[in-house]
Amino acid sequence: MDIICPHCGAKSGEKKFVDNFCIDCFKRYIDVDTPAAVDILVCRHCDRVKLGKWQEKNANAMGEFILKQCNVHYDTAKAKVTEDGECDVSFTIRAKGAIIEVSEHVGIKFVPTMCENCSRQSSGYFEAIIQLRGAGDAVEKMRDKMVAILERETFIPKIDESKRGPDIYVGSRQAASELIERLGLKPKISNKLHGVKDGQRIYRTTFSIRL
């Protein structure tokens, strides 16, 4: 004898049932709380987005970020960010001994702002200077190599060229130090007090490298 769904009148011989409801009507009783839209900060200068931290736009990363904004107890979930800036999410949920798939649509609102790196760069901020000295060709090649890597990891507000060699101003002291170590260079290091913030002394570091 068929069970009749009390909500839509479907029969168990026609559709899958969970308890006394057809599977489609049963989904209405599953607690799926998804936002209508999610705000994502986007830098108006470099076009990176903030997904916990600032990073390049990536559909998978944005999808994971949106899933974290959904209040759903699920077994598995997928999020697909479309080219027009929307997101389709789907959840696999175990309930009453059945596996239920629920799909929802979540909008994305890109909120223009300026990331910390671009804000600092526009103000001429820097934490370190890399001074390259030595023969012309070697210095030029090293400068170009360093600049290409540093531009991916931080920012370079300016490069001063002189007869002695280039001074590369670097936004992040850590990025400069890690790059120099990675390249196996042995710099002379000096620190200059720049100021005090929140009771902490702030230093700018100069890495002098002779090739």
C-alpha cells in the first residue's frame, strides 16, 4: 500500500519517501541556513580579494569562503562560483537514514576597498632596503630577479638607481630577508630606528649585498 505525502499528495510508488514525506517535501524540514549574499572585499588597485587573508581571485577559494558562511550541518558540500559573480552551493546531508541533497544559490557582493599592501605602497611605506653593489651585469641580473620575486610576495614602492648600484625599497622586511636567504646571499645588515608604535620601536633594515 502506497504512503501518501501529506504535503503534496505524492505516492510512495512514484517518489522516494523519508518517513511519511516524499523526499522533496522532506527537504523543507531540513535546517539549511544560507545567506542570500556574501560580501567579499576586493582591492580596487590590485584586484585581490580578502578571504580571511588577501589573495588572488580564485573561484575555488571563494567557494570555500562562502561555504564557511553557511550554517548547515552537512556530510559533504560543493560550491561553484560562476563567471558572473554568483555561487551555487550543494550539500549532502544524512537524515532519518536517508541521504539528502540540497542545492541553494548564494549571491556575491564584491565590496571595493584597498588592501593593506596597496595602501602602504601608495603612501611610500617600506620596511627594508636591499642595496646591490658590484659588477654591472651581475647587479642588473640580480636586481631583475629580486624584483620579479618580491613583486609577487610584497610590494616595491621605489628603486633608487645610482652609480654605486640600485637600492630596492621593500614593503616587507620578512619578504626581503627570506628572499636573500633563499638566494644564498650574505648581506651586511643594519637597522635604523624609524619610530615608535603602540610602545614598540619600529626599525627599518638595510641589507647591503656585494656581488
